[in-house]
Amino acid sequence: MNFEEYRAATVNALAATDAQSFSLLSEALDKCFADGKRAFVFGNGASASLADHMAADFNNQQHRAIGSGPNRRILEFRSLPANISQLTAIANDMSFQDVFADQLLQFGTDGDIALAITGSGASANVVRGLETAKLIGLRTATLTGRIHRRPQAAEYSDVLVQVPSDRIDIVENVHVTLQHALLRQFMRTNYGK
């Protein structure tokens, strides 16, 4: 595949991603902000890196928007794969399948949102994290691909944004773009920026 074909595959997958699902996810983030709740984002591998990236972008952009004034309320984003000590302790003491679920049990509260990023939608620890989030009253959302026609994560997701591609690299490209689009929409809606 040459560059033009690769670019076209990425652009076509982005264009075919359901805008209504994207809007539902954007609205869920806005509701968490309005309710004073938090967002927990997680995934494995490249999706773990995107979780870190997303948390950094959302937290930093909001802090820049509010400055140092008295009203410093933000929608706090916490990347669950970021704390390697916590992650490895849970994996060692319990199981790798519990690394996200256990953190959500420790820190999540009713009305927070758990946002999974998973190319396949089938990673056992991501699915368990979503299942646990639903059990304790968190809203749930998943960014995924079409590696599996109906990913397991869909069963536990209030909102599913599925990139219509079975190529993991294309799915990951679109996930980065969706994350940035969510940030821009969130900042415009909640901070006028």
C-alpha cells in the first residue's frame, strides 16, 4: 500500500465513522462536566498511550482555559494505564484482567464515565473494566474498530463509537483524530474556546 492508498483508507474510515455515536460520546462528557464528575480512560498498547495522551490533552487544555481564577472546576481525566506501580501491583496480586476493573472500583463513583479505547473491543481486561464500571454506576463508552463485527465491549457500553475498519493501524489513526475532535467540541461547548 502506498501513501495515497493509506491516506485514503484513513480518510474513508474517518468519514464513515458514525457521527451520531460521536455526538452521544461528546454529550456524555459534557454531562460529566456539568455534574462535577470524572472521566477514566483506559486501553492496552497503543490504546494505553492514547489514553495517556487524551488525559493530558483534556486536563491541560482545561487548565489553560480557566487560568488561576477562583472557579477552577474541570472534568478531570484519569488515565488508568498511566500509574505503572498500581497497574503492576494489581496484575501481580490479582490478575492482568483486573488492572482496570480494580482501579475503577477504587476510584470510580456513580455518574463518572469510563471510556475504553480498544482496537478489537475484545481485550479481557478492557471488557472487565467496562463490566465493572456498569455494575458500580458509571456511564460507559468505547472507541473501537471493526476487528470483530460486534465487539464484546459493546455489551457493556452505553455509547459505542466503532471505526468501520478491520485494519488496526487505520482504527488507531482514526481514534487519535476522534480524541482531538472530542477535545475541540468539549472546549467549545464548555469553555467557549
